[in-house]
Amino acid sequence: MNDILPDEAQLWLWFEDSVREWLEAYGYRNIRMPLVEPTALFKRAIGEVTDIVEKEMYSFEDGLNGDQLTLRPEGTASCVRAVLQHNLLYNAPQRLYYSGQMFRHERPQKGRYRQFHQIGVEALGFAGPDIDAEQILMCARLWKKLGLRDVALQINTLGDSAARQRHREKLIAYFESHMEALDAEATRRLHTNPLRILDSKNPAMQTIIAGAPGLMAELDEEARVHFEGVQAILRQHGVEYEINPRLVRGLDYYNRTVFEWVTTRLGAQGTICAGGRYDGLVEQIGGKAAPACGFAMGIERLLALVQEDGVQPPRTPLDVYLVHQGELADRMASSVAEQLRDAGLRVAMHCGGGSFKSQMKKADGSGAACAVIIGDDEAAQQAVMLKPLRGGGEQQRVALQDMQYKICELIK
């Protein structure tokens, strides 16, 4: 877990503003869920035989009433729970987004922390391939907006439940015939979640995984047409992609379309954004069956790429640094500062005393466009000294009633 200090937070603020504009351009609305949910929600939604539930969740017992609670490891289950609890799907499909902290106890890597931040996007109540493709197109637009390079798209389909069951039986039979090649993790998962074996990163198992039966051969016609529909829209918009038949995602609720945006610049785990369709989750959590599709992106990993690419967010500079010294001047200074803020200017008023010289040094270092200087003489005459700090110009005495106009002339 890490701190985000003021200089770095400037990048975060710029990113969050960019993302909010991007999401609103596609008609997505903000939703905010608690950081803590009942543990059972994640076990039911994500799947008990997954890395997240088995190894990574921060779960605990509420000492007051014995409830089993978990810091949210991802946002989709919480979002669907909130939609159902508040009946948001009643005759109204929803495009929603959220952002905030998630928690997983995993091995820290570059840009990956145990408290991390995600932007999550969920579209509920939309059944066609158009929403799957739209979400992929959304991501492509964001990468362009952020100026990211070396980001590639991988897609796959997991089909529907009957196809997955047929595929599951063939996978088990195949891996049982190669038991000597399976590591302990794969052996443990063989009869509980064999699809996850395909996602193993163990180099010693890659040859055996490459020969495993594919899901594509098991697809029903409806799922095949859906996947072809997604691809047709991507081709229409010139979005390059690779079909990766081993892309299965780490959560049990996915079906049909799954996708990942990956980079080679963040180490072995280069996924920066991932998602797909999860048509069964709404019913699984207790609602009436409804189609759904969504994705999430890790902010820390995205910002690591942004910084590597040398993208510099625009800073919001101060307009005025207010310097003051003397009993009359000190009383007048806060009134002047508030007057300027009322006019929409960004003003830092010097606090803590000090000589004019030391205060002017702070003013120079503040990045402000100009300094407003008030001594007792100025206060007595209802005037200020105005000194440009950027681009040259002479210091001048200005009557209080003309101060705002003169400052606006300087900074425009």
C-alpha cells in the first residue's frame, strides 16, 4: 500500500478529469459503493476456486456482531449488488461507472499494490454484441486521449454454459492423461476449475497447455454469431486485435466475450484493462436474469505507462501569491485574498510571518503569475503593490478598486 504525494496527485487529478469526460461522452453515470461487503457476495460472484477468493481477499469477522466481511477485491459484484438492491434495472438498462480503492493480498509488482485503484465500467440490460464492441472502442479512444503507445488488444469467447460444460469435460480428460506434467496448483484445480489451468504462467506447463482442447469447437451457434458480431464492429472501426484462445479471465462469472488490453512495458503481468460479458451474474446474486458486460482498469498501471511516455499533465498554477507584513497589512490581507477568490482567481496568502524578502522568495517558488504585496503604508492608503513574477514587467502601486482588473490584465 502506498501514499500518493502532492506532485504525483496532480497527475491523478488530470487523469480522473480525463476519464470522467470520456465516460460521460458514452452516456455512463457514476455509482459509488461501500469498500466493505459481505464475504459471501464475493465467494458467490467471483467463485470459491479462484486466486482472489482463495488467496487474496482481506476478510475478517465484525467484532460487534460476528458478520463475515471483506474489503472489496473488485467492483463488479458490488455494483451488481447495488443495482439489484435499489431496483435500478426495472425497465431501465443501466450504463454505470465507479472508481476507487480495491484490496488484494498479492505479490507487489511494478504499478501493482495491495491497495490499488480501479475505474470500473458496467452496462447492464444490454444483450447484443454492440455493447461488447462499444466498450472495447471506448478503451481504444481512451488510450488515444492519453497518448499511450504499445497497447494491444486480445479477445476471446467463453461461450455459454452448455459449451463450457462440454469443454470442461474434455479438459479434465485431457489433463488427466498428462498428470505427470501438471504442477501442484493445476492438480488441485483439475476437478474444480480446469479452465483456470489454461491461464497458468508456469513455463514447464506451456507445451501441455498449448495442446489442450479448444473451446471454439464447442460453441453453440448463438454464441458464435455473437462473437462474430463483436469482431465485425471492431473491424469496421479499424481496431486491431488478436484472438487468444487461452484468454479465460480469473473470475468465474464471465461468459461469451472476454478481452484484455496488454502492454509489454510493465513486466510479466502487462494487463492494464480487462473485462467481458457476465450474463449470469445478476441472477446468480439473486436478481431476475439480465445480460451484462463490463471492464475495469488499474489506475496505477495506466499512470505508470503515461509517465513512461512522458505525458505531462497541465498544471493549475496560482494566479496570485499574497505577501503582507505589518499590523494593518495583516488585517487587510485576508480580505484582499477573499475578494480575489470571489473573482475566480487562485490565491495563496502567505502565512507564518517573515520578512518581505523571505516572503518574496516563497512567492517566486510558488509558480504564481504575480505577487500582491501589502505593507502598512499600502493598507493605510487602500492600495497594494502588484509585481509580475513571470515574463518581466515593473512593480506598480494599484488602488484597491483597480486591483482585480490589473491582475486579470497580467495573467490573461
